[in-house]
Amino acid sequence: MNDLDAILERLERNEEIAKKCNFIIVAVKPQNAYPVLTSISKELDCEKHLISIMAGITISKIESLIQKKMAIT
């Protein structure tokens, strides 16, 4: 194990990532937006920031899917 391995934690589920991170980048195909966003929505809050790289998915659509007040770009 090197020094980098000691500070990195492997997370395999979207929900785990959303729970542990303050900045969440969502870069999925538009057809996967709904399942990804709804799966992480319960872990999102006003202290987190969602960064979307999803073609054709508007911020208002993301807001309607996650039902949370938070920063979205």
C-alpha cells in the first residue's frame, strides 16, 4: 500500500458517494439521469453541491427529481 492508497477510500454505490462527498459530479447519459438522481436524492442536502454533466437535462428537471434545495450547476 502506498501513501495515496492510505488516504483514498473506494466507494462502489452511488448512495455511498453522495453521502460522503460534498461535491457530486453526475456525468451519465440522459436516460440514466432518473435512476441515478433518485437513488442519491436522500443523501443530498443544502451543504452539498451537485455538478451536472448531462446533456439535455436542465437544472429545473434535476430539482424536480431530487426534491431538495441545494446548489446545482
